Amino acid sequence: MKAGILGLMLVVVSAVVLGQDEPKKERKDLPDGPAKELFIKVCEKCHGSENVVRSRNTRDKWESIVEDMASRGAEGTDEEFERILDYLVANFGKK
């Protein structure tokens, strides 16, 4: 009985420890900018930033991508999507 209770306590404590949020990691792969944190919050719910970092698109192409992500369920206001679009164009636009 004692072993069972101790085992259960170990499981509960482990779940609590593992369930805690990790400290925020510094993002060196994304350039600093006014909408960096917004991009991370909205876009990285579904996918990482690897493809974004490798991409160079025109404003029209980025706008099409942002609209596509919104239609697939990305959550944000029109103003937030516009800020994300500006961030993408400024940092990952065609040179």
C-alpha cells in the first residue's frame, strides 16, 4: 500500500514538474523588430519559423501567405496580421 501511494506521489510530482513552462528561449533565428513577438505568438502556434527564415518573397507573396494562414485558422486581428506582414517584408522581403 505504501509503495502504491509513493508511486502515485512520484507520478503527480513528475507531472507537475514536467508541465511547468520552460523559460523563454532567445530567438536568434528571427531578426528583432516591432512585430517579432507577435509573429512568434501567432504563427508559431502551428509551425516553426524555418521556412520563413529561408524565404525571400515580395510583399504581394507574403500577403498571400498571411491570408492563407489566416484562412487556415491562424488567430489574430487584421491589425496584427498587417503588423506581421510588415515584419515579414522588412526582414524576409526580396532584396
